[in-house]
Amino acid sequence: MIALQKLSGEQFVLNADHIETIESTPDTVITLNNGKKHIVGNGIEDIVRKSIKYRQLCGQALQVVNADGTSEPAASGVRVQGYMSTGEF
């Protein structure tokens, strides 16, 4: 999951595994595998960097990737899609 920002400034989290394409038209448009589109304030390079970092963290202890691209360990006991995090996978 990566944190992104809508053009309105509102932040949201997107599952990076569902990104099919990213275009700059000049707004950044993310197209998902299901055809849904998101127009965001983030640049292509930022989205790619966050997506790569997300994929690198998969399989490691649960991490929180912040809107600024930094990451930190999630607190033990955090619920993620119905699973309890113990800090280990």
C-alpha cells in the first residue's frame, strides 16, 4: 500500500499491486487493473519510488510507508485486512 495525494490535497492509500499504468497528461493519472482511474498530485517518479519501496518491504516485518516516502515499523497488534501483526511474517 502506498500513500498518495488527490489534487484536492486529500490523502489516500492505494494498493500498488493493482497499478497497471501511470501517465502524465499533465496531471498524473493512475490506471488500475480493473480500469478505474485515479488523478493524483504525486508525480510519476514519486509513485514509482513508493511502489518499488513497497515491493521491497513485502515479506519483511510489517512497515508503514508514510506520505513522504519514509517508513517505520508498524506497532505490534496492528490489524491489516483482518490479520494481526506480530511484527513477523
